[in-house]
Amino acid sequence: MMRLGSKRSLAEKTAFDAVLIVIIGSMLARAINGSEAFFPTLGTGFALVFLHRLFGVAAYYSHAFGILVKGKPVVLVQDGRLQRKNMFWEHISKHDLEEDMRLDANTEDLSKIQVARLERSGDISFIKANSVRQQAR
């Protein structure tokens, strides 16, 4: 079953991947401990893995379906300014953002960040402003 599933699902890149892993784990635990029939439960697990692969292919070919299943990135900082509305809706506090800036962007200065996005995986990515633009300010 693990070989038929994609490597990405095991990496839990999106909430969709994480939910699939939890469902399969819970379901297979019931088959192993004997509270459910083993082979029908195993077959259902394979069906879920197949559906996950099918959704992945559909998301590859259809951007709209990919957004539906995986979500879309959200801008949290634009040109050194917080996008507070987006931060509110995504439940990201300024302190959360500052922590990720220190850990990932190696800076505490918000003005050095051109764009920060909450990616579909839940990670925050940072693009720093170039030094020429900073000198112009």
C-alpha cells in the first residue's frame, strides 16, 4: 500500500495528505487489532490510496481542482507591510510570523521582507527585498 501511494502523501505536504494518513492509520489499526475484518479493511485502504493518487492526477491537470483539494498560498507580508486581514483569516499572529522570520529568513527586520506567503503545506516562505531597493529607501 505504501509503494502504491505517492511519496508526497507520506511527507504530509498538505492537510489533505495528513488527513489521508490519519484515516488509513486508524482504519488499519482496527484491522490489525481484530475489531474489523482484515481483508475488507485492507481493500478499503487500497481504495483510499487509489483515490488519493487519482485526486493528485486531477490536481495536476486542473488548477481549480488543486486549489479545492490542496488550498492556495496566502500573502502575509507585501513590501515589508503586514497583510493583517490575511493573517487574521489564517490565524497567524505577528509573533508567529516573527518567529518564522528569525528561523527561516534570518532576519527580524520586517522591512527586509518583500513577500511572505503561507504556503499550501502550512509553511511560511520568505522572499527578501534586494539590497539595491533597500538602499533606495
